[in-house]
Amino acid sequence: MESTVLTACKGKVLVSDIDAGEQKLKSGIVLRDDDGTVRGVHSRWAKVYSVGEDITELKAGDWILVAHGRWSRTITVDEVSLNLVDYPKGVLAVADERPEFLGLGY
């Protein structure tokens, strides 16, 4: 079976490994999942899978902090869960490696 090659369109970033669900910080603080209420609203870290041809500031493998609600529903391609992010509107920060502190709300 051939694997599917998927790339982001112009102005979009395709991400994997988005930090979804409830998260517990080292300090014991629990960041709730988005349940449609203010208490679950916070940004999430995700790994860049592919970038649109017009995006030069990011590359596959980078980690980006995505503003709450700025990612699409999850699609699964070849057993990889992916989300689309609007660039630059949805991207708050970038890191070369997965940040140790994943829960950074605003």
C-alpha cells in the first residue's frame, strides 16, 4: 500500500501531535480540554508536518504554539492525525524542539 503525500496549501500549516485533551503540569495544575467553556480555552503546541509554499519562517519538524480555536478538525492520513492552521494568524510562537512546558494559555 502506498503512503499518501499530503502538503499544506498556500497560507496554511499542517500540524501533527497537537496537545489535545486534559493536560497536567508538573506543578499539578490541570489544564482542561476544550469543552466549550472558558475554562478549557488555551493555546496548544503542535509539531509542523508541512508548510505552504509561501511560508519561509517555519519548516517541518518545528513546534508551534497555536492560538485557541485556530486549528481545523483532526483528519487521519496513513495513521497520522493532522490539523490545519491558518498562518500567521493562528501561530503565536515557534520552537526547534518540543517545549517541556506544554500548557501555555493566555
